[in-house]
Amino acid sequence: MLNLTPTAKKFAFIHPGGLHTQADFDRMKVKIAMGAQPWKGSWDKLLTSSEAQLGWSAAPVETIIRGVAGNNYTRS
């Protein structure tokens, strides 16, 4: 019989395409707080990037064309 009762046990979501671990993010956070380069400069670029803002909308394409005439992986 299938038990559909919710359980208290929770599992952390691990993104299958994520390349960074929590330890990586923790290390980056410390480096940024210290003002260490290149972490701080990269963080500053991320903060000012239009593509990193909540109002940015994606422009998905069915097939990515890159490296030949007709590139469509960027908006420019």
C-alpha cells in the first residue's frame, strides 16, 4: 500500500547541473567580505549586470547556435 502521509524528514535540493558546492559558496562569501580579488570585483560585476536583476526576463531559444553566423545565445 502506498503511504502518502507527509514526513518530517526533508532533503536538501542538489541541482544536477550545479558545479559549486556549499563549501565553494561559503569560501566565496568570505573572500568577498574581505575584499579579496578577483572575488570582490567579480561580485561587483554581478551586482551591476542587467542579466542578474529580478526584472530581467529570459529569451529562450529551442536550439542554441554558437560560433557560426547567426549566433543566438546572446541578446546583442
